[in-house]
Amino acid sequence: MAATPHRPNFFILGAAKSGTTSLYDYLGQHPDVFFSTPKEPIFFEAEFEKGLAYYWEHYFGGWNGEAAVGEARHRNLYLPYIAPRIHECCPDARLIVILRNPVDRAFSDWMMRRASGADPLSFEDAVDEDMARIEAGVLFEGDEGERLWKQHILPIRAGKNEALTRLGAKMPELRHRTYVDTGYYEQQIERYLLLFSRDRLEVVLLEDLSRDPQAVCAQLWRLLGVDPDYNLARVAPSNVRGKLLTTRARRAARKLLGEGLLAKLPSGLRAAVSGTLDRSAPANPVMDPGMRRRLIDHYAPHNDRLARLIDCDLSSWQR
């Protein structure tokens, strides 16, 4: 598949906390695959009015003729108004979706935001608040949905940039929680199948990627039209959440040591500090069994429809 100048020709759509970073790392090892910088542009969700020329020049400046050109923004799967935009700009694109048990995905998402300081609520309270948003009909649809989402994402993106510039910067608290309906996978995939033919969309499961990343990548490289027999040079999960308290302790260590000092430590010493923090930190919170059963029951009809849609046995997600 030849690359089309000035626009990507494939997307890792999501879902969040389902292995998108590992998949991005694995697929990007192929010499004929090129990804945007950063891996998650917010063009389709918050910059669409700037146009395709801005999108290409701002995020794909290092392209050197690779056949498969893509990005890996997980919100492209979740937000209802994005699928028509991707189809309008890239109607021939290939689409990749990677999924995880939605109960585990929601808890992992909360853990990440709790560790960054973006969510002060307990998991149970955060889910209750999220359910209230869904029941109130705040689903980020249409022009009003885009406006609400921009109010949510732009401060978060600015906070991430500040954190990279100024070590120890606190992330802004979430305006909207999306732990629950990010796991309504069948609705999200169906939006794309209304616009793209089924043979352009490939769904893989995180458990399959974890078990045999080489086989999954070969399957996806074939979809992208590049050599499927390329061998991965490294195989290790990326963006794996460490202990929640360790993340906070690292942030405190940065403040204690001063601006940028921790980052300037030799890599071996920095690894030793991280290892000490990991060993001394208590174990991460564990989901309450009653809460887990509540979410399993909530997701059951969604998972049943998803299993039929992608012709896959998802019975393991009922535990």
C-alpha cells in the first residue's frame, strides 16, 4: 500500500489502557511503518479547523516515504464525532482496534489518573460520577459534544506539556470522567463500520498481543500492506502502570531534589532510586469484588453484542 502524501493511511484507534502504546512500539519497529510525533495527535478531536496541511506538517514532519503512515490516538475510537472526520480526510485508511476486558480497562484508567493527581476520587465514587454523566446524556456527540470535549482535553494536554517542561507539575483535575463508556466497544466500532468496509478494520485483543506479539504484528502488517515476515527486535510491554504510590513518590523526589536534578542523574542511579521506591511502596489498590461484579453485569450486554460483531469468544471477560 503506497503512502498518500499529506495524510496518514492507517490509525490505531484505541481503546485507552488496552495496549495501544505497546502495539505502537511493535508496529513501528517495521522499516516501512512511520508514526506521527507524538503518537497521539489531537487533530481530529480538537484541531480539525486548522486543516489537513497543518495536521501533516505538524505531526508527520519526519516522514521519509514509508509505505504505512499512521497515528495512535485512542480517543479517536471513543469520541462519536471523529469517525466521520477520519473518513472525510482518509477514506481509504486501514483501522486497528485493540481491546481489553472493559472492567480491567476502567480500573487501569482510574489508577493512571489517580497516580497523576488528576482524579482525587475513589474508584467507586469515580464510577458513580461517570454513570451520572452518561445518564444525563453528556456523550460528546455533535458540535456541543466537541465543545465540551475541548474544555476537557485542552487543559489536560497543556498540563502534560507543563509537566514535561517543569518536573513535578501537577496535572489538572478531570473535568469529565470516561471510565465506563470507554468500554462500550461495540458502539464505537459500529460507528466506523457505517463508514468503512469491514475488511479495512482489524480488531485484536490485548491478551493475544501479550501472548504472541509477533503473530499479531504479522497479521496487522499484512493489513497495512507491508512485509508481514519482519521480525520484532524487542518485545516488552510499554506504558505499564507502576505502583500508584511510587508515581507520587517520584514526583515528590523531583520537587525535593530541585528542578530537573533527578532527570540529570546517571541512568544507573536513577534506576536504583526507582527500584527502591518500587520496593518500598505498598501494593496498588485492588478492586472491591462487589464493584467488579457490578461492572461485569453492566458490561455484559455490551460484550455480548461485541462478541457477535467481531465473531470472538469473550466469555473470559465475564469473570
